[in-house]
Amino acid sequence: MMTVTANSVFIDNQPVELNGEVNLLTLVRKVGVELPTFCYHSELSIYGACRMCVVEIEGRGIVAACSTPPTPGMRILTNSPRVQRVRRTVLELLLANHERECTTCEKNGNCKLQDLANRFGVRKIRFGERDMKLPIDDSSASIVRDPNKCILCGDCVRMCSEVQGIGILNFANRGSKVQVTPAFNKKMAEVECVNCGQCSAVCPTGALVVKSQVNQAWKALADPSKVVVAQVAPAVRVALGEEFGMEAGQIVTGKVVGALKRLGFDKVFDTCIAADLTIMEETTELIERLEKGIEGPLFTSCCPAWVKYAEHNGSNLLKNLSTCRSPQQMFGSLVKRYWAKELGKEPKDIYVISIMPCTAKKFEAARPEFTVDGVPDVDLVLTTQELSQMIRESGLDFAAVDPDSFDMPFGFTTGAGVIFGASGGVAEAALRAAYEMVTGEVLEQVNFESIRGFAGLKEATVNLNGKEVKVAVVHGLGNAKELLNKLNSGEAKYDFVEVMACPGGCISGAGQPQAVDMNTKKARARGIYHADKLSQLRKSQDNPVVAKFYEKWLQRPNSHEAHETLHTSYSTRARITGEDIELLNSDREHKVDLAVCLGTCCYTKGSYDTLQEFIRQAERNGIKEQLNLHATFCLEGCENSPSVRVNDQIYGGITAERVGTFIQEKVLPELERNKE
Amino acid sequence: MKIDSRETLNTMGKTWKEGFAKETARILVCAGTGCVANGSLQVYEALKAEVQRRNAYVSVEMLLEEGQSGTTIVKSGCHGFCEMGPLVRLEPGGILYIKVSKDDATDIVTALLEGKGPVERLLYKHPVTGEIYAEESNIPFYKHQTRTVLQHCGVIDPEDIREYIAEGGYQALAKVLHEMSPADVCQEVIDSGLRGRGGGGFPTGRKWEATRISEGEKKYVVCNGDEGDPGAFMDRSVMEGDPHKVLEGMAIAGYAVGADEGYIYVRAEYPLAVQRLETAIKQALEMGLLGENILGTGFNFRIKIKEGAGAFVCGEETALLASIEGERGMPRPKPPFPAQSGLWGKPTLINNVETFANVPKVINDGAKVFRKSGTAKSPGTKTFALTGQVANTGLIEVPMGITLRDIVYEIGGGLRNGKRFKAVQIGGPSGGCLTEQHMDMELDFDSLLSVGAMIGSGGLVVTNEDTCMVEFARYFMNFTQNESCGKCVPCREGTKRMLEMLQRAVDGEGRPEDVEILEDLAEAVKDGSLCGLGKTAPNPVLSMLKYFKDEYVAHVVDKRCPAGVCKALLGYSIDPESCKGCSKCSRVCPVGAITGEIKKPYRIDSEKCIKCGACVSSCPFKAIKEG
């Protein structure tokens, strides 16, 4: 029994010494009472909405433990009749309004609501059924959103805005009509969602789940006309075991390969070799930029969520984004372009299935630029979770599967390729290569500890032949956003920046087994670096198979062939999707197309007045009948707004006052020209 | 003109006060929202035209020029007796004309200029006794009130700062800036015992002190004018009728807590209040009573207006702050309290309109004098919006500790049409019922809480025997469900389910087991909700179950509505004794539910009957019974 001091509180009549706990929830959990909650996450702000963690405090009544700081002398009851009533009522209320088709739900067996209903023995619901059926949004390549299963805990909302700095999800409406939705009830695919899937990683129910493509995989495996090839990303091998009762971070590479083969894959390859290839290309790109003295840092491009983020958020950022395809896409491209030939097959006869920790990879594989003559380089992306589903479905006892090794030629990798799975890994691998490429000396100490771990911003400075090269590593797009702001303001300056969208890097991808506490993430990261340490070779440039690829197929890094096969280009996605609004429609033979931008930038600078002025002046000039006038959304001339487009030409800075002159100088001549 | 010192304030106050004295007569036309809606602006124009037509000297502004005398016509703030609007008050004499139309202008001006007595048909006539009252202060509705917060409403022109200054306005601000330290001010407010008028009744001075001692370079003062209860309009009347009093209270608070910026959060549905506040802020800035270096003391204070978008929950302080910040108006857990981390994370003092309007009085008269009215634990007065089935409805101000009996029977003039009193719903959707047994209880924050009600925003709805308390509770639950922000589960889902059960009851589909479930759910929602809205949302239900449980049971078990309100539970039958078989009822019945033979009693087929009630009004013999 503990003694009572001035710094004690009483939890269920037991004295407990306070030790700087910030809220009752952590305090109560520390003494071995598991308070239930839906909306408390240590990495998100305190929200206090689900009311499951309530406790009773003598003299104060019922409070939410998550948002109440302990004060000495407090007498806390964690299981009083009043507490029980609130919890039970909350659960019943949630269940009443929940679409309870548990048996066919993606989250069956892995759902917090199901779990707590079971724990509290809710067997009867005193209230009515859910009375509305909202449409399911499966527009996204990665995520399926079913609002009928949403309990409005707001975890996804806070994840997307607080951690990822994006905020595509938020609450709308009032009362029982409240919904979590993208703005204006748009679909996920229509907004600036980057498919990172972190929303689904924190969703306690089946409201946000990763889009399952397991059936397509089975279909391909059953198709005798296809050579089905697997590529396995580095982060998968330190997490899949968790699904089968193994410890987080345990390296199960051999078992993954063995299991995939028993599932019927013809070849099982390692994405890490493509990671080595990425390092060769990207480091060469970096060195070239350093030599040419090109302004601004080179950003990595391995993370498809980050790439999409960049496309949405910075047209001036895109020129600094490495043109390297991600390892997944380099792999697909090599397999379909070269390896298929060696096999005597057409690209369409090879079916590439990636096993990824990532949901955004599904979107990446579907990008049109990675499809050649109707054949995608990567046919299908399965997450770690989906693979575990297939293994379970097949009845394989994963723990008992005989380990196997990757097939050649895409089976030989270095430690540098493996560490791609943790935040900082790409930058570290690139530094290992850059040092040797620039100095010509052998790098003895290959570990760059300062850019490992979970700090929001990690930095390293490396001396390359007398030039100090500054490297930054960020993970979580919120951190990336902050860094970009610093770069834009000139407060920070770097030569090379690694960005991973998920906090902690790919090991924390939304496709990984869902147990995302910090300890799990750390254990997975340890697994990754351990695998690196065990590798015979630790530098991408030492990979003999990669060297062979260059010799056979690609000549040298950044060669024309390499560019065709391993690089890509980007285009801005700043434009809001949606139709133009037609204001004047001319049926004349000679007419001019005129569009005024009503995007945010232009609108705030008065483009609405510009639009109205155009209508007035068109009337005054008697050309109203000859105009096709549209209101449009973002002409991407944000720096010089308001923007106006006349036929194909975009003009900036057209304020209402300038409309008169503009019509004289640009519109009327254009009309004249049409007549000629 | 700039008032840059206390001396100038005093001189100008005196000069302008003397300006009043030159008037031979003053006609005040109520320009509160209620009277404006009833056409008071046309009355104002008609009176102006009439006076001009008669070549009487008239100024539409307050002050007459040097050496002149004559009649002034001004637009005033709300008198509170909104039911009787448009209201016109004559000074001197304090004569109140009610229900004035523009066609009455000639008579009013004639009587005034020719020194005849008041126009009798425009005077208030007691609905029960028939007595006629000429002077406003003698009318029972006003006689039992103590108007301090509302003292200027209906008496001065709210759009002219000089009138406020002439009445001693901004003296309290001058006093604190020159004579008191911020700590002194907080202490004075603590000593006064003033409690937050927004509903909760938290000691105002303690809030001030907490904000004052909170560390931070930047602090804010926020005025909560998001009055959203159905039927409540106390804050609106103060903002419309005496806006400078609110500004002065806020400036004093700014000095006391160390803030240089204030926000007034006011509903966009109060356009007149917004406009009057904007005018008031502009005038105060021009005179230097807001802005930089106020009264030459170095104290800076600016006030901005933020219009709310009509969410009831934004009356909750943390939701209100989120809304000012441009976020969705959703409450967040406390702590941290706004005094520690409020608007944009800065220490913030947030009080209700009426609370700020009390402040100048507290400072001018001192805590001791303030404590003389009201009760020991709830000093001062409280404004209420008195509505429902009483003879006189409107805005009232009474000392705390007044009995319900005085409000209903003295001020309210008793129930209309000789009906029997049933209950008073106090505090709107957050409050509860008071019944016959509470008639002589002294009303204040604590006594109300002890019986499961609360002052809330101050709505008082009087009901009579014809009110169905189940339907009444359903009405409020429907309101809270629609206005719940949806953040926490008990409020969002719990109000939905309570509403569902109440709806079932009035629809005649109630289930006996609902009685227990409803009560249990109401208690859980009260305990478990995140903010005040949710915690108080079950109050109307709980108080209905406490005082009128038999009515609810009658609905769900016996399928009967004792008050005869819930249509679904009504049944019609023809009393064969009284029925003469005239067939009128069967001819008006739209669904052919009534059949019979001429000169013999008719019958109603209850299966076909849609309970429209057409037969009842058609029967010349009152043979058709409801219930």
C-alpha cells in the first residue's frame, strides 16, 4: 500500500503519487486501469468528444479523463455507477446509429467500436436504428469512405490537419446530421487528398479503410497466361509478423518470400534493388545540381503522397523535385521493359504485384504516365495488411512457413536499399553514395545517426570535396509544410531534402498492421536498421546486380535510357476540379473565348469585380453577342492575379479598372483577327 | 470633437445635459426591433412631418441650437413592452402611447402642442381591470420592475453618444482610469458579487481576476452577444437601446485585465444591434473614448464586431472563440479556461452583454450599493423576456430574489383569458419548469439550480392548462438537437434519441418502456456531455418528468393527451344525448367518417377520422367531444 502524501490522488480509493502526468487518462492507465476511448491519441490534440474515458471526481462529478489535469487530493472513481451509465449509454448511442453489418465489414475483428461493445457486454440497444444511408465514397484509389460507419470521433480530421497539414476532412452540418466529409461534399478523389491513408490508420471503425484489391490478386494468380511477379518493399518485412502474433520489428523477409511463393507467385523480387537503383540516379542528379550550382534543394520523390502534395501545393516546388521514379515504379518499368524481353514475353504477360506498406502506392501505380501502351508497369498494389489477409485466407501457418530467398536478378540488395523503409533512410543511402562518387574515397563510417529517428526535422552536413552539403529529413507532411515555409522565407537553406509523408517513414505507412503506437514504430525502425547492419553490402553503388543493369540495359546513371526507364515528370494540380460556369454563350461565327479566374487568389484580389466589369463593358462596346464568357477556377497565374484568359492566352493583373483598356487592346483585336 | 481628459468629459456632459433642458417637449419613438417590425419608423416620419407642418420648431437631433426651444423627436431603444408596440413616449411627463400608427401623428402632436391631455385611445388599458394608465411608470408592467441595466433603453437616443454622456456615461471608465488600479477594479467587481448574466452565474470578478493574473503580453476581452434562445431578446435590447453601456463595460474590463482589444460577438440575425454597435464604436473612437490614449491616461482599447452565423452553440464560450478565429463553432474541453488560453491562445475575458452592462453601475455606485438590490448570493437585477400566456409580455428587469408570483401576476398581469396557471419554463432549452409550488420561491441563480432549472439566458415562458408539457419538452428538444454541434456523443446522439421518444409520445406511438429509458438517457446526457449545451439539454425533459410525469405516462401508456393538444392522441365522439341528427358534421367531414340518419344521433368512425376538427366547429349543439 502506498503512503499518502500532499502530492497524492486517490484512484478508486487507492492513493497514487502524482508524477507530472498531464491528464487523468495517462495517470489512470499507469495504475493498470484501461480507460476506454475513441478520440484520444497521444500524437493528436486533445478533443474530448467521445466521452468514453469519463471518470467521476468527488465534488465535481463526471469529467473526461483525457482533458482533466490531476490535482493533489483528487478522489477519482473509474467505475462508479454514474461512470458506467455514461459509458454504456455512449456505446449504445454509437451502436444505434452505426451501420452494424459487422460480419462483412473490412474492420471486422479489428474495430475499436466492436471491441469496446464486446468488452462492456452491450447485448441490447434500447434506441432505434440508423435512419439514413449515405453514399459510400470509393472514388479514391487508396481509401474507401463509408460515412454510415463513422462515429465522428474526429481522429481522421485531426490527423489530416494537425499531423499532415492538409485538412481535406472536416465536420459539416449540425446535430445528428453532422458528417465528416471533404469540403462541399466532394469525393476524396476530387480534393487534394494525397492518399497517405493516415486517416484510415487512426479510424477506430470501418468508416475509412484501405481499398482492398485482394480479389484481383487471386484472379491474377489463377490466370495461367500471366507470369505473376511480386516485389516486396523494405518496410513490409519488419511489420507483417505482427499480424501473426510476432513482435513488432521482427525481420520476417524469408517467410514473406516463402509465403508468397506458396500463394502461387511465379517470382518474388525485392523492391530494395530498385531502391539501390534510385540512389544511383538520384545521387547523380544531386551531384549534377551541386556542380551546376542550381538554386534550391533537391527533394526526394520516392514517396507518392509527398509527390502529390508537391503537385497540389507548389508549382515552383516541382522543378526541385527529383525526376526519379519511386523504387516501385523503377522496378515495374525494368521488369516490363527489359526483363520481360529476356523471358521472351510481352509486357502484358507479366503481372507485377507490389507488396507495400503504403496506400498511396495504389494511386501511384495507376498514374497514367506509368502505363505504356495500355499496360501498367505495376499492375496491382497490395498493402501489408492485404497480404496478411491472403495468407490467412489460404490457411498458411505463417510462423511455420519455411523461409525462402528472393529470386534473381531482382533479389540482390544492399543495406542502403533496406533503410528506405524508415525516415532518413533515403537521405542516408544517398549520402553513402554521394560521398564516394564525389570524393572517390571509400566511406568507412556509413551510419548517419543524426538523420535517423523520430524528430520532426533531422539534419546532417557532409563535406564533399570541400563543399558543405546540407541535408534535411522530414516526415509527416505537417513537418514538410513547415520546412517549405522556412525554405520559402529564406530562414532555412538545404541542398538535399528527404520527405516521407507518413510520420516515421514507410514503417508507419497506412497499409501496415494497425497498431500505431510509438513503441511499435520504434521497434519497426530498429528492425530496418538491424537488417541494414546484417547486410553484406551497405552501399547502393556496391550492388553488383545494379551495375549489371547499367551495363546491360541502362548504360550509366542519368543516361538517355535511364531517363526513359527510370525518370518521370510532374504537373501541377493546383486547379480545383469542377466545371467552368458559363455566363455568356455566343452563337456567332466570329467570337472570342474569355475566361475570368475565380480561384481563391484571384477572387481575393477582386476578380469577381473584374468579371462584372467585363459584362458591363462588353455591353457598352456592343460585343456581348460575340463573347463566350466563363467564370473558371484557377488559371495557375496566382502570382499575378486576377487572371484572365483570352482564347489560349493568359493575362495577369486584370483588375476591374483595367478591363476597359484590356478590351480595347486584347479582346477587340482578337475579334478582328478572327474575322480575317 | 475629442474628449481627451476627464475634465472635458465632465464639461461636455454638463453642456449636453443642459441641451435637454431647453426642450419644451420630447417625443421618443421606440426603434427597437419589435416596434420597427410593427412600423415605428413610419410613425417617426409621420410625427416629424406633422410637427414640421405645424411650423413648430423641431429638431430631429438631440440638441437645440443656442437660444432656441422646441420639440425634439428621437428614435429610442426598446421600452420592453414590445407586445404593445409601436410605443411612443412623451417627455416631460413620461406619457406612454401604445400601438401607435402613423395615422395617430396628428392627434398626438395636436394634443401636445395645444396642451390638451393625452390621447386617451392610445393609452394602456389594463386587460383585466380596465383601468387606463397615462404615465409609463404607473403601468403595472413597469411599476414592479427595477430598471437599471435597461435604465436608458427607451429614454435616450442610442445613436447619439452625447445623450449617453449627458446621462453620466463613460464616468465609470474615467473613474477607473484615474482612481483605480487594475487589481482594485477586479476587487470591486468581486466585492459587488456580480455574477455572469449569460446563464451559468459564475462570479464575474473571479473571471476578471483570473484573466488579470494570467501571464501574457496580449489579452482580449470578448462580449458574448450570441443570444440564441427561442424567444429571448434581452441582450439584443441592451445592444440596440444602450450600446455605449456595453462598450464602457468592456473598456473597463480591458483596463482591469490588461487587454487592449475587444470583440463583440453578435448574431447576424440582429442587424439593428450590429448597426447601433457600429455607430457607437465609431462615435466613441471619434471622441477618443475608445482607441489610443483614452482620456489622456495612456490606456488603449479598441473594439471589433464579429457577426455570428446563427449557431446556438456559439453562445458557449469556447465555441464562440473558435468562431471568431474562423473555425467551426465547436466547444473544446476546459481546462484550459479562456482566462488562461482563449482567443488565439491568449488570455481572454469573456462575459455576456448584460454582465458588461452592469459594470458601469458597479463602478459608479460601488460594490456596497450594488449589493443593496437582489439577494445576498445573487446581487443586482436580471432582465427576462416574459412571454407565453400572460396578459403583458415583453422585456422586463427585476431585482434578483423576486418571486415568480410577482412576475406572473403583477408584471405579467396574470394569465390571459382567465386560464389557469400551469408552469413557467425558465431558461429556454437549457432550463426547466417552475410550477405552482415554486410561486413564492425567491428567484436567483442558486434557488433555480436547486429545483432543476436555471436562469439560462433569461427566457420566461408562462404556460396555462392548455399547454401539453410533453409537446413543450419535445419542442425544446427539437431545438437543441438541431443546434447541437455534433461533437460529443451524448449530446449529438442522445438528444436525437430523446427527441425520438418524445416525438413518439406526441404521435401516439409511445412505448411504456420509454418512461424509464428516457429518464436514464436524460441523466446520462446531463452527466456525460462536453459543454453546457449538452449538459443542460435534458433539463426540459427531466423537469417535465419531475413535475408532469403523469402527463407523459398518459401519452405513452394510456395514449391520451390530458391537455388536448397532441392531435394524434385526440379522439372525437358524438354525444348521442346532445346530437339532434342535423347532419352538418357529416357534410363537412372531408373523409366521410361521420354517418347516420337524419334526426337520429350520428357516429364517427375513428378508423377513418383524420382528427381535423372540422366537425367540432360545425356542430351547432356542441355535441362533438374531443379527448
